[in-house]
Amino acid sequence: MKLKQYDAYTPYAYLEGDPAYRVFTPTPQLGRAPSYIIDVTPDEEARVHRLLGANITVSLHDHPIARPIDLNDYFDYRKQGRDVTAYAGLSVAQLDAVFDNLMDGNAVITSSRGWKWHDVLYDLGMRLADIAHQSMLFLATTAQDIQVAKETGRIAWFPALEAATPIENELDRLDVLYGFGIRCIGVAYTESNSLGAGLREPRDGGLTVFGRQAVQRMNRLGMLVDVSHVGDQTALDTVEVSESPVIITHAGARALWPSRRMKPDEVIRACAQSGGMIGLEAAPHTTITDRHPYHNIDSVMEHFEYCVNLVGIEHVGFGPDTMFADHAGSHRVFASVMSKDASFAGKDHPTVPYVAGLENPAENFLNITRWLVKHGYSDDDISLVLGKNAMRVLSQVLKS
């Protein structure tokens, strides 16, 4: 069998051969990108670790998996429906809960474009089997599970989908997904579906009649409704219809960078007024600014501070949207096989090979906390954005 190593940040290897099972063995780190450590004093570093130890930390949106080093192999690899959970990286991630977006729900087992119902269920079932056979992560369905994770030194793992596209026009499929453990679903992912308009559409017709029914069913089931990838009018309609807080799990402020992938003030305010919040994202070349055109932690945190000033620190958190892989390279691979996505277009900006400081789940919240300590945030404010805000929303939305 051929030994195939995965990304630099996970000390696992995959023995190719019989696709019915996987064998993991330790491997040395490959050093794709250097670790990024914010310059803090010893006293500040001690405070960082005290804060992370004392407070619940929630990632509202991540992909804590390892992708192949050679990304040209990615789609062949994905046909197996076997994502590698990056346990080694997660073991040092300082996380108590993570919303894992299951490769966007964009399983490509039978389809070249993804979002097919049976592919998504197959993908989800494989991950559930994997998670069930280890003890560090456990399937979480309530806010109380996060508290249990904190107390027992584990991670509450919430499977999520970035779009409701796979339900097609079948409302009861939301119930099926809930039964499988899904607790957060995006209304649409970039392209429109039966619920509403994706953010790449040149004309946003808003939430459909079926979309309104779907949002109301998600409310009754106890699911988070995510508007990260929908058009502006669809987002506003969703807030209007929803009886529960609506969340932006991963985005930034369009006022700082003119891309449709970022959210306008009106949408950020509407979500906050619903009782929801925005999670700041760090996927390559998204949360950049004129002051920080080279995407790194400082550009992300400029979006963070803008949102704090706009809606209050009680409605802001983090959904870094990262993975254990060459994230920028992954975007290039997707662009080569999918139609060009103009929704991310903004002004010209320098490209970066990785987002320094927020490149993968192993370093995200450690560096976020360092940045907040370095910039004079209080313990109370840091506790809010690390997870207290998320716990408030989850306690309101998820059914016990």
C-alpha cells in the first residue's frame, strides 16, 4: 500500500489500499507554513492561557479536516466520501465547540457539482461513524453539551451545512437532517436554490414562499439559520420571517471591503437586532481592508472592530472558516473546475499563500486571544467574543 501524507498541521498519514477502512500513523510535520505567534509579553501570554482555560470557546464555522497535500488529487479523494478529521490539530486548538461544515455539504460522490441529497447523507454518515469511534470529539446537539465538553476536556462537535440546497423542495428533509444531528444550515450557498437567492446572483428576489416555510420549520426544530452566503434581500427577508435569532456564521463588513461576500451594515444590524450575531471569517482574500490589503490577522480584526462598533460586542464572535490544508490553494483548485465566482470580487488586492495568524484551527483562537489581550480588551469582553455570545444564541435556538 502507498503511504500518503496529508497537510503539515496534522501528524497523520493515510494508507491507501482497501477503501473500506483507514489506518492513521504519526508522521513528522511537513512545514507548509510557519506557525504565527503574536508578540506578547510573558505576563500577557499567561493571561491568554488563563482566559482560554476559564472561558468557553466556540468556532461558529470551520472545516477541521485535512486535505491532500497535492490538491490535484482532491476531487478523486472526495469521491470516497472520507474526510480525515484532523484530531492532532484539534487537540491543541483551544476549542470547546466547533461547527464543522462537512465540506460545505458539497459532497461530490456521485455529482461533479455537489449538493445532492444522497451524497450529503453518505458524507454525513461517514463522518458520524468516524466521530463515534474516538473519544476527543463527540456529537453535540445542545448548548448544554458545550458546557459538558468544557468540563470534561473534550470538544463538542456540531455538524452543519452551508446551504439547504440538498433538501430541494422537500420540507421534511430538514427533519431528517435534524435527526442526523445537523443543528445549523445556511439558506443558500452563493448560488440560488428553492429557498432564496445566493450572493452571486445579479438579482436577488429574496426568500421564496418555500424558503419562508423552511425557515419556520428550522425554527420549530431548533436549528440555527445562517445567512452567510445569501443575497442581501434574502438575508433581510430571513430575519423578518424567523422567530429565532438569525446568525452570520462567517463573513465580514462590506463597508471595509466591497465584495458581495462581505455583509452590508443593514444585514449585520438586522441579524444583531434579531438576537443573533456575526462570526468573523478568515478564508483567504475575504476579510481584507484598504489598511491591511495583505490578508492576515490584523485585517480580520479590523473587520472585527468595525462590527463591534456597529452592533456592540455582544453580537460578535468568530467563524474562521479554516482547515488543515493549503486553503488558498484549495480555492484555486475549486475555481479551476467550477464556474468563476464573481461574488468574491472586490478591488484588486495582493494575494497571499496563507493567512498569517489565522491559517488553521490549531492557531486561530490562541492568536485571536493574544491579539485581544495585546490591544487592551477586558476579560469580560474577551469572554463574550470567545464563546459567551455564541452560548447565548445557541441556548435560545437549539432545543434541549
